[in-house]
Amino acid sequence: MRVPGWELDPASVQHRNLAGQLVCSLARARSVLDRSGRTRPDDVRVTVVFAAGGGELGPHVCSDLT
């Protein structure tokens, strides 16, 4: 998933916290959308790619960042 116009700086603690929140939110949304009820948030692996400065965070599951 790409969010146009949204740039996170991997050197910023605040931006890393925002990325963690994004990972957990996306994982939770994916688990809720699974109609079978078998997908838990920690089954969903998410990678956040930083446009500013390059690099990426992940792949992670929500429990990696809480």
C-alpha cells in the first residue's frame, strides 16, 4: 500500500512510532476483513518503505513494535 504525499523519516523516533501504528492498524484491518476469522493481526506481515532517506521498516507484525 502506498500513501502518496506521506513521507516518513526513518531517523525520527516519532516517525518510527507512526510507522509502528501504521503496521498495527493495517494488520488489524486485514484480520477484520478475513471473513473466515482465522487471520490474527500477528499473522499479517507489513513492510513500511520510507521515501525520505530510503530504507524500510519490516517486514514486521504488530507485536514487534508494541
